Amino acid sequence: MRTAAPGVLTRRRFLKFLAAGGAACLGAGRALRAAETPPAAKPAFRFAVLADVQYADVAAEGKRQYRESLLKLEHAVEQIGGLGPDFVIQLGDFINGGFANFDPVLAAYAKLTVPAYHVLGNHDFAVEADNRGKVLAKLGLDKLGPGQGYYDFARAGIRFVVLNGNDLSVIARSPDSPEGKAAAALMMDLRKKGAPNAAAWNGAVGPQQLEWLKKVLGRAAAAGERTIVFCHFPVYPPGRSNLWNDAEVVEALESAKGIVAYIAGHEHQGGCARKGGIHYLTLKGLVEADPTAYALIEVFPDRLKVTGFGLEPSRTLNI
């Protein structure tokens, strides 16, 4: 009988955690809200968010528990369902690679009874070359927005914008395609400048998508809507995991009105910063979280209340 390494979350360890009171810990936020939140202070709506499931049926590498991510996702889905969000969104890197690995995580995610959205991550395109063009359809993203992996939707006066940070990418794009060539040139230019984010695992929002973003933000402002943006890749503060054109995206956000927050994944350690009145929240990666990491975000007129579960911190973001 093999003994699991100390850092590996096995099914037995996860169930032991639940039996020892972990389930109560994971669901504690819901009980406190029900008991302590007066009716007048209830949020307009709430949504759940998780990042970097990064499932693959392979052994762990360091803290990255690829195979165990499926179990963690299944339990997160079960717990999130009990919290009653209006929708759920996963921030990309749903798989670590290999097109066949989409099937089990999509099956687990499909158990949610509320709308469940996807953001594209770099690892989602780390699949066989002949399957790379099938990723958007696999996630249903070919039918949303312009069909290029970026889209928007609204809830109760909030416009949600989902960006595709793999628009220019040396992973998501064929090296012979115009986008692939542009991505390689941009990455090499950043490397010459010594940029910390000049890495193949990052990407950029292309010119067409950037113009689309500006138009969506303008329409939202004209309609009196506040806006929350999702993307797999952070843009602020500067860092090794940021979009290649992070400054361009930040400029577009700061030039618009009513931008509340930019929520990302990719950087598994997570983080939070504020610039120009905009909150930049990065979720911790589920693949490295022991036992879990995800958040419920409640939208109030004057704040976003982030209730973290597992390793994800709780925060109040005033808006």
C-alpha cells in the first residue's frame, strides 16, 4: 500500500477533512449571512467565482494536484450550489492540458443549477494541435458575443465583461497564423525590454477585442450600468503573470466610467490591489489549494462583499 505524499490531497484526506468539521467550515459563511444579515442589507445579487482548476489525470507536481482537482471541483460545485448564487464563473485553466480532460470537469460543472460561465485560460489551449480549434465550441463560447471567446452579459444594473487573454498567444494560436506571428513578435519585443510578463504562458487582448471592450464599456456607462470585468490574466499590479498588453487594458478601464472591478486568476497565489478607483482581484488557484479555494461575491450598492472559502481570503471592496 502506497502512502500519499504530505502535500497531496487524496479523496480519503478530503473526506477526513469534511468529517472533522471541514464541511461546516466551508459552509460557515452561508450560516453567518442568514443569521446576521438584516433583510434591508441583502445584496442585489451574488455570484460565485473560482479559478485554475487545471485538472488532468496525471500525478501531482509540487503543490499542483492535477488529478485531485476534479474532486475539489465536485465538492466546490456542491457547496456553491448551497450558497444560492445567481450565477457561477470559472476564470480559466479549467484543464491543465489534453482535450479529453474537459469531459470530467464539464460534467462536474454541469451539476450547477444556475448559469455557469467560462473564461479561457492558456492551459485550456494546451491540447493536441487538431483539437485547438475545438476549444471554444467545447465550452460553448462560440455562441456568445462575437464567438471569439469574449462576451458580456448583465445582472441588476451591473455589466459583466469577459475577456479572452489568448487573442494573441503562442499557445492558443498556430505559429503560422497572423495572430500567432503577432504574438511571437510581441513576446520577443517584451523580452528585449526586460518585461517580467514576457513569458509564453501569458497572452494579449488583440486590437479588435480591445475596440470591442471600449465600445461595451461606453454603452454600459451610457446606460448607467456599473461594470465588472473578468479575464484569466491579471493586468494590475505589474507582474510576471500579467497580460502582455496589461497597460493598454488598464488604460481602457480607467478611461471609462463606472468600472468597479477586474477579476482574474492565473497567478495561483492570488492578490488584491486598487488603482484609479478600480479593484483588481486575483483568485487563488484551486489546483494548488489544500483543501479548496473559491469565493462568493455579493453585490451591494456601495461594496462588493467577498466571502472566501478554504484558502481564499474574505474582503470588502468599497465601490
